[in-house]
Amino acid sequence: MKRLRLRVIYSLHGPKQTGPDWPNKGFDFEPVMRRFNNMLAQKFPEMEFIPSMANGPEQAQKLVDADKAAPVDGYVVFQMNCWNRVVQTVAATGKPLLYVDFQYAGSGGFLAYTAAFLRQQAPNVGFVASSRTDDLLAAVRCFNLL
């Protein structure tokens, strides 16, 4: 059986919050991203996760273009800050996409962007916004249906 390859994209300004934005100035995203990366690798050894960061559509497009050379089966996009427009570029690929809210930091963008996907009836976009890790894991498990 072929091992699934999923690109995980953290949509954020940068690994450390240098300016005023959610969740707060000075917030260090590195431990949070490391925790998510480790958890996904541990819980889903049958999947390969390729972690990356993007702060807007240009960086997102570079990742999508790189994935044409080494194809991925799908995407997991974590909305870590509110208004970074990354997920739209990824959704346009048509590949399966799980859109994840990093609660209270990415929630404004997550809500607005998810509403747009629902209005568009985007067939490749699923989403999860929960403080329960098990909900995130259940959503990622859906990639096993590919």
C-alpha cells in the first residue's frame, strides 16, 4: 500500500509573532507547530507529513508548485494567524484539504474563509475547529479514505 503524503502548512506571519496580532505580540509558534508535527507523525505512522509555513498567497503558491514535482495526496492547513490568505491557494489545487483553526489566534480568518468555502460549495475542503485533539485526529484520519 502506498504511503500517503500530506503537506502540512502553517498559515502565519512567521514562527514568532513580532507585531500585534492574534494570539499576542511575542507569541512563539515553534513549540505549537512542533507539538502538532510530533503528534501527527506519532498517531499516523502510515502517513508522511511534510511541514511548512506560508504567510500569504505567494508563499503558498511556491509550495503548491513544489508539490507538482513531488506530488502530495492532500493538504492540512493550520490557520495560525487571522488574515493570512494561504488556504485559498491550496484549495484551488482541487486536492483534498483539511482546514484547521488554531483557536483564538486564527479564528477570525478561519471563520471568514470557511464561510466562503461553504458558499462556494468547495468539494475538496473539510474543516475542524475544536479544542479537542481527538477531533483533529479524527479529521486527519479521513485521509485514509483516499
